[in-house]
Amino acid sequence: MIWEIDETTRAVEGVDARGRAIPEYAAALGLRPARVGQRVLATFCEIAVGIVLLLPLLVGALPALVAAAADPQRLVADRGDLVLVAICAAASSFLVTAFVVVQLVLHGRLGLTLGKLVAGVRSVNVRTLERPGFWRGAVVRYLVMWASFLVPLIGPVLVIACSPLWDPERRGRGWPDLAGATWFVDARGGLNPYDAKRMRIARKAASFDVQDAVPVLPSLATPSDPAVVSPAAFPIARSTAGVLGAPPTGQSAASTAPGAAVPPAASVPPTASVPPAVAVPPAGSVHRAPPPAPRAAEAPPVSYPGPAHAPVVAAAEAWAPPMIAPPPPTSDRPADAPAGSARPASLARPAAVLVLDTGERIPVAAGRGVLIGRAPARGNGEDDLDAVAIADHTMSVSKTHILVRSTPGGLEVADRHSTNGSAVVRDGRQHELVPDRPTPVHDGDDIRFGDRRARVTTS
């Protein structure tokens, strides 16, 4: 039996070469440091619970201890008071110990305590932005805090209250946090680090650029010499021998090779005996197909639609299949209506424009709506909706993700029961969308759907 041991270490995002956390990465995810007021509120809540658990000792045993301090023989003589003091002290000790242990476990495993839950604070490991861990994140941190009480008044003030003010990263991390490698974040005003789905989307958005650089592939006429940079060509037809490509503007297929000369068009013999789909020009020569059959006089000549910066040359036109010109844009104006009585819907000024994170613009016509997704589909009675498909290789966008509709009251967006959800980002705050519930959006708002974003522009 052969055992395979995976020796690869886990790559931690958001750390530098020395393994230190990068504050800008956490800020890009949407994590915000917990405010001082939140941390103070959490501390006072936990102190209040501790006082409540000490009530048996304070109420039942404290009067007997005060009386015993005045007359020690009385406590020894009255065994009932002695038993009461022992029971109350044991009950309070048990409750306080159980409370502390539960607090440590919750802090290490879930990053929260009772006070942090009330104040909306969560604790994470400063490097991994995940749970802090039981021993270092909880036990070590609390040991440093408790050790500060060895110096009355000055120790707690210096270690607990003042040390967060000296954090060079200005994230409120004091000496106990530095010892435990913890960081307290605001789970209400920012991103909740224990929301696995939102964290996964935020990490993708922070570490993955949506505008990927498309790799430059070799052209169809790459020269044999690797030192020669070949201009890009685009395919114009395919045959049983391969794909034929046309070079860019002002260059022929033979000009891509170094030192090759292009013979004039009249010196190239046509090969009418071989069909264009089978004929393959020999190496080192330029092959020209027979001219296409003349078209009807009323039909305008149609050229192959190549790239905008590279018009088709004669070789490309010879090999291009016949194309059908698209019909002219239709108008909503009736046929018998006078000219200029109505403006075509395709030329009408949109009520708003959605600018995607890739720079693409999606217009939203007045009184209509736009379905956005990887493959959006209209339902019954949704003929007034336009379906716009966008590319998303991360598969975080559903087939039909969101609906943006123009209404008399403004612009509205609704989630269409997507897998990864949608939200409206306004003034730095993210508002989750409830499926099928329209939410108003304004100029300058960001619509997040999956890993993608769209900026609303109405001007």
C-alpha cells in the first residue's frame, strides 16, 4: 500500500511576504474595525452577567462574612451561617467558572461572546480572517488581560484601555489582541466574517480581476522564425485542410513571412478545377480562389464582417461565405402614420444606464425592464422585458439573476431567486435584496449580483 502525503501548505490571502496581515485587503473585503463604543458595550455586558452570577455569594454569604468579621466566634458557633456561606460561595464559583469556560469556547470557535453578540462584534484571526482559535485566540488573550489585574488600576487601564490607542494600523488592536493574533470587526456596519457565502464572494472580488487580460494567441499565419512578430489574423473560412485566415489591413498572407514578396494579382493563376472548400495552396505560394459569381444588380455588395480595425482584403472576400445583411431597424410608428410622428424605440433615450464593472453599458428604456444573467429567460406576460446575457466564468451569476425596471416613480431592482443573492450598495453600506421584492435605486448606487457589479447612471 502506498500512502501519498500532501505537503503543500495552504496559501493565505491578504498577507505580505513576511506573513503579516495587510489592512488594505481586509478593507477591500468590506470588513470594518469594531468601534470603541461597541467594545465598551460588550465589556460592560459581560461584567453585568458576572455580577449576576455572583449574587448568591453577595446576597447570601456576604452578610454572614461581615458579621463574622466583627465577631469571629459567632460564625464558628453558628454552624448554619457557616453552611450558608459555603453553599453560596460554591454556587457562585461554579456559575462564574462555567460562564468563563463557555465564553472561551465561544470566542475560540465562533469568534463571539455574550457581550460581543449584543454589541454586534465578531473576533477573527488577523491573518486568516477566520475563527481565532481556542488556545491562542481565546486562552492566551484572556490570560494577558487577567495578568494586567496583578497591578491594580494601572494595569487594566494601561493594557486594556490604552494599548488599543497605540495600534500603528489604527484598527483598535491592543496588547491582548497582539498576543492572541485577534482582530475585532463590526459585523453590523460591515461584512460579517462568519457569513461564508458573502466572504467567498468578497474574496473573489478582491483577489480576482473581472477584466481578465485575454492571452494573445498565435495568428493563423505565424512565421517559422520565432524572432519575427507575426501580425494577428482572423479566420474567414474553414475547409477539410484547416482554417484559412486573412491578415490585417494592408498585408497579404505572404507578407507575414520575412523576405517574402507578394506577386501582383494578375500573375496568380486561378484554380477553377478544385472547389474552394478543398483547394489548399502549396507552401510558399499565394493561392487565389476564382472570383465570386456576380450578384444581382439590385443587391448591394456584402463584405465579410471582420474586426473594426482590419477591413477584409481581396483574399478574404474570395473565401468569405455569403452573408445576409441585417434588416433595417423597425419603428413603433404604424405604416400609415406620417413621417416623424413617432420615434423608434431603439433610438429613444434610455431612462437609465447600467455600467458594468467591465465597462459595458446596458440601457434601460423608459417603461421597460432588463433581465440580467448568464442566460436570462422571460416568463409569461413579461414581453416588456429585455434579456441581456453577460459572461461570468466564476459561475456566481445565475441564469436569470436580477430584474431592473423603469417605473414612473424611478428605477427599481429585484432579485430573481438567484443562488448567490443580490444587494444594493449605497454610501458604503450593503442592503441585501429580498427575492421578487422591488427595491428603489438611485443615481450612483451600485447593484451587486453574484461577483459582478453595475453602477446606476440616470444622467
